[in-house]
Amino acid sequence: MPCASFAVVDIRTGETFWPAFLGVAHCGPFRPDEPKLLSFRLDSRLLVVTGSLELPDDKTAMFNYGPCGTFYYVMGSGGLKLIHTVLHKEAGVRPE
């Protein structure tokens, strides 16, 4: 199952920004025509995350999978801010 973790680094200051989630996993059976887990352009502040977010669970020190969807973040001075979410039809499907 494809998955990804990342951080954003400001090339000018060297400051590192971590997302509020641990990573993102592909939802359901993998198909080659699926969108990338992370989509961005170097000349844009927008980050599009497609899949199931791996959300931290403070009780177990592990993580839980969130619903499957497309999550739109914008990069600002304080890090990534979620601006829009579109849950997929199969939103109840968790990564395999």
C-alpha cells in the first residue's frame, strides 16, 4: 500500500514545518490511475493531499486512519492550514 510522510522546509529561512497528521495512505485497492498522494507546485502555496490521513492518537502513542478524501492545505507563515476537504464516496474505506 503506497503511503507518504513529509515536512515543508522554507528554503529562505531553513525553518521546518510539520503537518498536523503523521502521513497519508492510499485508500482501498491500488490502481495506477489514482491521483498522487501529495500534489504541489513550487510556485504555489497550495498542497493537495489525497488518501487517508494518518492521525496521531495520544492515548496509544500510535495513529489512526482518518476518512478517505482530498484535503486542500495552504502554506502560511505558521505552517499548513486546511482550507477545504472533499470526502470520497468510499469515505468509510480504510487503507488495506
